[in-house]
Amino acid sequence: MVVTTLSAQIVLAVFALVYAASILAAIVVIRDPHASVGLKAAWATALLLLPPIGLVAWEAARVVDHRAASRPATVVDRTAYLADRAAHVASGSARV
């Protein structure tokens, strides 16, 4: 199972809806006897290009969420970590 963030899931859901609508539109165009060969080829090309574009959008959303979630450690964070570590060592509960 793939664990994703909420915004990545939203991007994936929107992509799935757009892709499903594109498949429906392509079926309608291909079955239309009055549609030109160029129009049918354009829809086939669009269907081939949509999955990579959707994957790039999903990956971009995941990267943006990851960057927002991870911030660089500050001096205060490092000091708090060292103080917590010192307290563990002083109490004898530290692993050796």
C-alpha cells in the first residue's frame, strides 16, 4: 500500500477524473463517423501523454508537501535534543 499525503491524493483524484473524461471523449470522437483522422490522432496522442503529466503533477505535490513538512533544525532544536539526551544519560536510561 502506498502512503500519500492529502494533497497528493487530491491531485491523483483530479487526474483520474480528467483521464476518465478524456477516455470518454476519445471514444466519442473515434466512433464519430464525421471526425477527421487528424482529430482521432490528436485524441490518441493526448491519451498517451496524460499519464506522464499526471504522474509529474502527483510527484510535484508530494515533493511540495515533503518540503513543507521538513524544516531545517534550528539551534533551539539542537539544544533541546542535547538537553534531552543529557537528561537520559544522567538518569541512566540511555542505551549503550
